Amino acid sequence: MRIGAFSRRTGLSADTLRYYERIGLVPRAGRDAGGRRDYGEDHLRWMEFLDVLKSTGMRIEEMRRYVALRADGPETVPDRLAMLRTHRERVAAERARLLEVETVLDAKIALFQSVTDGSASPNALTCASTTSGHKESRT
Amino acid sequence: MRIGAFSRRTGLSADTLRYYERIGLVPRAGRDAGGRRDYGEDHLRWMEFLDVLKSTGMRIEEMRRYVALRADGPETVPDRLAMLRTHRERVAAERARLLEVETVLDAKIALFQSVTDGSASPNALTCASTTSGHKESRT
DNA sequence: ATACCAGTTGGAGCGCGCTCCAAGTCAAAC
DNA sequence: GTTTGACTTGGAGCGCGCTCCAACTGGTAT
């Protein structure tokens, strides 16, 4: 599979794919007779996994490190395991934080809802939601 | 409260606070006799809420819009309510996604674990985890 | 043979969200 | 009244993660 087809399969632009190879985010693809990249199914699977890491906020530097370990062979599995465990915990922590944020948003939504219902006192909003609580109007 | 104290309270640099005011992410603070910003408790509460939105990926542009609505007074509460509801759903969706990712990571962790245990076949790793599955070694 | 187009390279540019800087102002401390 | 230092402004610069570009090459189609 050449870069155009691979780009279609992954949804990443050819430029981005070349960039990823340049910085070591994907193992260097083999080249055909004409020097063009030749991607295989293994690359496709790696890109999918990379997307998991990327979309959960892993930094490029850390992913590079993972790729480097991967290239060093099976004896680096314990290191990769440790990285994945660390990342898994980060993801779990972030998920817990999102849950907290949802309760904050829900509280605010309930407050606004009560205001639009007309079932709240006018200054129920002064708690971080309207600007003209104190002093002059601030434009 | 002047910008230095406010910076300490919020954990944001004075530069960032001025930048936020410039782009309309915080309502313009009042000025004292010498033209210096004077922040109050309402600003503090706003910064906390802003942090909630920011840390859950709301774009500056959208937060600006929210601030603008806020400055327009209580009649914009329905609009703000709609924005918060939309954002709340985004956060919930993201949280669901993180949960999925955790199961992917857990699967991979379990696989690696079984390899380090020695309880797996050598080619259990060829599924997106080692690079030398096909062809030549790719460096 | 010629045209075409997908690919190659290195490097410049971009959007975001800050972060830093230079030049100037003002209130308080000495 | 001079120094200090926290502040003001507008604007430049930066790190990240792409994204685009110019100049070139190599296989395929006519």
C-alpha cells in the first residue's frame, strides 16, 4: 500500500504521515523500487493504536519513546508495559475529573434553568454568572 | 486585588491574565486611580469556572462568546444555558470515549503481562506491538 | 517519446495558547 | 525629590502539531 491509499485508510494526510515518520512516531515504512513508501497491515494496526494514545493526550515525545522501545524488540516489553500502565492511570484520572466537571456543569445548568423558569430570585445569578453584581457595569 | 495578588490566587501569570482580558476571555477588570486592574471576588469565581471550561477543551472562541453573552445581561441566560448543555454533552461523550480507551489499554496491558509472564506464544505480540512481523527488519 | 501524476525531500509557514519584552507610568518608601 | 518596583501598553516570539510548498523523480498510459 502506497502513501495515498494509506492516507485514505487512516484518515491522515500524506503530509502528516511523512511527518510522523520523520519524527519517529511510526516505524519507517519500507520503500519500493522507486523509493516510495510501502505500508502494510502492521502499520495500519499501529496507526490505530497510536490514535488511541494520541487522542488521550499522550505527548509526541512519549509516543516516540514507545516506538523506539518497540523497535528495540521484545525485551523492551516490560518498559512498554510500564508506560501503558502509567498512561492508563492518567486516562482514568482524567475520566474521573470529567465526571466532577459534569456535576459542576449540571449545577450551573440547573441554576440557569431555574432562572429561565422564573423560579429563582434575581440575584441567584450573582454567583459567577453575571457581571453586573458589584460596582459599575464594566461595559 | 491587583494583578499580582490575583495571579497568585489563580495560578495564572499576570501576562496570561492580561492576555485573557485582551481577547475577551474575562470581563474587563475595573481600574484604580493609577490605571491598574482591580480584581474582585466575582473575577475569582469566573476564573474558576473558566478553568472548568478550559480544562475540558472548550475553545477560546467559544468561551469568548460566553463572556460576551454574560456581559449582555440576564436576557442571554437561555443562550448560555444552551451552550452549557452542549458542552456538558461533549464532556460526557469524551468521558465515555476514555472508558473505551481504558479497555483497549487494559487488553494490551494484559497481553504484555502474559508475555513477561512467559505464558504467551512468541507471536502473540505481532498484533500491533512489535515491528519485525513482516518482511525485512525496518531498522 | 511525452505527458502525467503520485510520489520523494527539506524546509517554510500556520493556528493556538500563551509568554516574554521594551518602553513608559505611577504610588509608596526613603 | 529620587529611587524602587509593581504595574501599564502594544507587539514580537515560542512550542506544539501539523500543513503546505517548491523542486524533483520514477513508473504508467498514450
